[in-house]
Amino acid sequence: MKVFRGAYTALITPMLENGEVDYDGFRELVRFQLQEGIDGLVPLGTTGETPTLEEAEEEKLLKIAVEEVRGRIPIIAGAGSNSTKYTVKYVKRARDLGADAALVVTPYYNKPNDAGLLRHFEAAAIEGGLPVIIYNIASRTGRNIPPTLMKALARIPGIIGVKEASGDLAQMGDIIRDTAGPGKAGGFTVLSGDDAFTLPLMALGGDGVISVISNLIPDRIAALVRACQAGDFAEGRRLHYQLLPLIKTAFIETNPIPIKAAMTWAGLPGGPPRLPLGSLSPENEKSLYAVLEDLGITKDSRRQK
């Protein structure tokens, strides 16, 4: 049985209008996720705007998540950097603060070769002392991890899975096929890093999703994943197509700009993004708000029900 399976939320970091972190709002979001039945949480990811957070802010956010969860569901803490030294430091911090695993992104901008990637992730897992889930997202990092290299990484002790956001369904299938089985105790967890690929990835034998839109609708994403886990792909397709307009408009601009706007409109803590991310354009505001109204997610649409 794999440990890290199901629907996980890549948590936003709510902000106050003055740009400060809304810690009370973050606590409220964690409680909301627990109440709505999410399987796990991923604080301090890029959806949480970690490139603009200070270390003290990150530590306080992770402490709040651990305090609220109290071991009821797994916490995978974002711990990536384009420096191996700092990545190890952040994995150790996640371990010391009570996270269950660390999410470690491919080093960005550096574009390391295969030998460098192997040593980077090995250091994160072995020196960091916490199970590591790789985050493969070439659109953000400039470096894809192909199936052959992922298979080699999966053999390293402590590397237990991947958040696969390549956008390449054939690659996802190859990774699931090549990393499954007796070579890894309990298997190698493959989670979708893209809401649009949750259903197809699970149909190929994947294990779930680290979702952005589950910030807003954790119950519906959990339902989609559980339908797929049960082999009920008819129900999975129904939920997928029901949510597809939201999935598309939630990424109409750079994540997490749209989802933070949507959270605010739904009456949940969201607030503005931090610079260099700007606010959602007026045209895209209209498109996103219309989708939320259709799904009954805005405060106004909820009142009418």
C-alpha cells in the first residue's frame, strides 16, 4: 500500500491588503481543507508563492499547518531550491517542523545535467532525512526529467515519488510503468501536478493529484480521485468534465493569481498575490467569475441557493 496517495492541495498563502501574510486566514484554510475531506496538504509550494516569502514566514506557515493537522493527514512541505545546499537545509527544516515528506522541485535556471540531478535529489533525500517527492515541471524550471532518469532516481533510498507536471501523458505512463513493482518497497508514488491530467494519469495507474483548484473545492477533487481509485471512471469523467471549465480558467493567468481571486470571491482567505505577480486582468476576472457562478462557488451564488 502506498502512503502518499489521493487528493492533495497545493495550498495558497493568503495575504492581507498590505501584502503581509494572513496567518489567521491560512489557519482557516487548513481547517477548511480538513473539514472538506482532503487527503493531504502541500504548504510552501510555488502555489504558496514561496519565491517571495521570507524564511521566517515559511516556518510560521508550516508550524500552523502541522499544529492544525495533528497527524490526521499527511503534510508534504515544499522544500525546493536551485541550490543543493539550501534544498538540504529546507528538507531538514521540514523534517524538524513535523512534515511527513518534502516536495523538491527540479533546480530551476541552472538546467543541471543528469549526473547533477541524481546527486542533487540524493542529497535532499539522504542528507535531509525526510522522504522526498520530486516535482517535475519543465515549464517552470527549464529542465524535464525523462522516464529513464526518473527510473534511476526512484532507486535512490528516500525518494518515494514524483509530482509529474510535464504535460506529456506518454511520459507519465512510462514513469508509472517503469517505477512500479518490487524494485521499490510499496511502489513509487506518481501524482499529477496538473488538475487537467488527474483523470488520465489515474487511468494509467497513477496515485492522485497535488491540486491547485482543490484550494477552492477540496470535496469535489477528493470525490474525483476517490472515484478513480475505486475504478469508477464513468463517475471520474463526469466530475472531470464538470470541473474542466474551472480548471481552464484557474490557469488563465500565472498561478496562483486566478485561484487567489477565486478564493476571495468565494468568501475564503485569498487576498492579493505578491509582486512580481500582479492582479488578474479585468477581462479574465469576468471569465473566471462567470465560471464560479455557474458552479455555485461565489458568495452571491451560494446565497441564492
